[in-house]
Amino acid sequence: MILEPQVTFRDMEPSRAIEQAIREKAAKLDQFHDRITGCRVVVGSPHRHHQKGRLYNVRIDLTVPGGEVVVNRDSGRAAAHHDVHVAIRDAFDAARRQLQEYARRRRGEVKTHAAEPPARVSKLFAAERYGFIETSDGREIYFHGNSVVDGFDRLTLGTRVHFTEEEGRQGPQASTVRVAHGPAA
């Protein structure tokens, strides 16, 4: 990290121990992005709750070439944020994940998803705009005409398709159906 992190305390007394813990965690972020040019951390306890006790918020602003990574861990999301060290840990864990994702995007890496399963249209009810897909393992999956990306009217019995499966009210259904291009399987 090029600069020392700026640590600010809001609505609470400053603490050397907390500031030191923040500085140690900030220094470890260099492992995930070596060109962090700025780090600002705000630790606060905006209000005391009679039943919940003191809750802590942590905000981290990281400046990196070409952008900024911002983490705002609000105490309302986690009951564990009664402990300032847990709130700090959670915020820096989120910052680490965001830095890793930012670095991946900057390198041009894209997450890949599992290939959609191959299938073919086995039943088609054109008037009602729905049908069924038979998967390579013999299962039948319902689909509605609105789920067909390339246009429901392009489908015929036996058309090869790729689809995304999800659980519907009455069992598995295809949420996205695309006509498969290329040689038949």
C-alpha cells in the first residue's frame, strides 16, 4: 500500500488498539491488489439501542488505478456487529473479495458458468405457447413460450436447444431456452 490508511472514528472514542487492527488488515490487502493508492476507514457507532446494545458500522474506501472499491458494513445487517472487531473483520473480508473481483475484471477475466445442458423439443403446444424439452438423460422439462430467447415460433419438434433449468411451482422448468446452433449431437 503506497499510503498509510486514514482511520476515522465517528460517534465513539478513538482507540489505538482498533486503529492498529485496521492498519494490519489494510496492509494485508496488498496481497490481493498491489497498487492500492489510498485507504480510508471510518468506524462508527451511530446510536445505542436499548435492547441491542452498541452496534458498529465500518466503511472502507480503497483507491486503485482506474477506480475505487467501497465497502460499507452497516450494523443493521449483522447482529454480530456488537463487537467492533467482528465488524472490522467482516468489512475487510468484503474489501478483499471486491478487490479480487476488481483485479479479475481489470485483467479481462470473466467468470464462466456451467454449460447449459443439451436437449431437444419433445412436445409443442403452439396454440397455448408452451412445450416440453427432453434432456439427454431422458427427463422432461416444461417451458413457456416467453422463455424462448430466439422466438417460440422458430421451434419445431426435435429442435435442438440449450436451456437453463429452475424449480417451478409444479416441478422443474426451463427459464431460458435457446436454439442450439451447430452440428446435431
